[in-house]
Amino acid sequence: MLERIRSWRERYVQYGRDALGLSLFRYYSQIYSSLLTLKNTLNSEEIGFMQVVANMFLEQLDMHYNENEWFASMDQALHGVIAAEAAWTSPGSNSIWQIVNHLIFWNEDVIHRIKGTENPHKPETNEETFGEPWDPEDEIGWTQTVQRLNEVMNKLKTVIADLDDEKLKAPYAANRYSIERLLSNVMMHDTYHLGQIVLLRKLQSSWGGVDWS
Ligand code: NI
């Protein structure tokens, strides 16, 4: 009888342990899955944080490239320009065509600097990046030049999309300046020249204003 009681008691204790074990297991699994969710959330926030500056540059590129926000975008500034208007110069100024050449060169150069590749075009001076005023009759040449600018701007966009904030802080090529600084400069430089294009169009009476719609 005593043996039987002992065996019941042992079974009872064992059952209690199992029940307790099962509820603890469930309890810990819940905690574990909550922690896992929290970890994933923190990771995604961390990634989001790492992209803050990179995303800002992407937005800035869109704003001056093809979105009319506070000022006429590059797309708008060049909209409807024909070869004769592109080749037109005012005394002491470059033509729109020359400015576009200059923008193609510098944006392409920035892409090379970020990627650490050699730019095959190496002008001796900044003046050379503008080239000649170009032929006012050459519609095909002008269209190709605008297409080239669009290709370069879109390429720059994909290059920026591959960056994160850490890479932006890093110096480019063998330079002591960061990619972040390089991008800030090129975008300011683009907008500076966009203003010149709009002014040239105003001077030649070919500017129809910004389409804000
Ligand atoms: Ni310039």
C-alpha cells in the first residue's frame, strides 16, 4: 500500500512538473517571439536611420531634376528648347547648350568619383567642359545632348540609391572630402546653372514660366 501511494505521489509530482514545464515553455515561447518581433522592428528602424541622408539626396535629386517644387526643375528649364535657343548666347555668357555640356561633365565626373572609376574625359580646364556654343541648326545634336544629360542624371540616381549614410560619410577616391559633401556640391552646382538657363531663356523671350500643375 505504501509502495502504491509512493508511486501515485511520484506520478502526481511528475504530472505537475510536466504541466508546469509545458506552461513555462509556452510562456517563454511567447516572450521569445515578442523579442524576435522587437529585434526585427529595431533592425528595420536602424536601416531606416542609416538611409536618412541617402534618401534626402535622392529627394533633392528628384526636386532639381524633374519635380517643380520651389523652383523650375532641370526638366522644366529645358522643356521645349530648340537648337537655335540652346546655341544662343548673350554677351559674356555661355549658351544653354554649353551649360548642359558642363552639367553632363560634372555629374558624370561625380559618378566616377563615387564609384572610384577613371573618367575618360579629362578637360585641361573647367572652361573646356562647356565646349563651343554649338550649331543652332543641329536639332539632332541638341536632342542627343539633352538625352545624354537625362541618362547621366538617371545614372546618378541609381548610384545614390546604392549608398547608405555610412558610405556617404566616407571619403571618395583618394580625397579627404566625403561623398556627402561631393553630392551636396554637385546638386547646388546644378541648381546654380539651372537658374542661368532660365535667365537665358528670359533674355531670349523663350521662357514660358513653370508648369506648377
Ligand atoms: Ni559650373
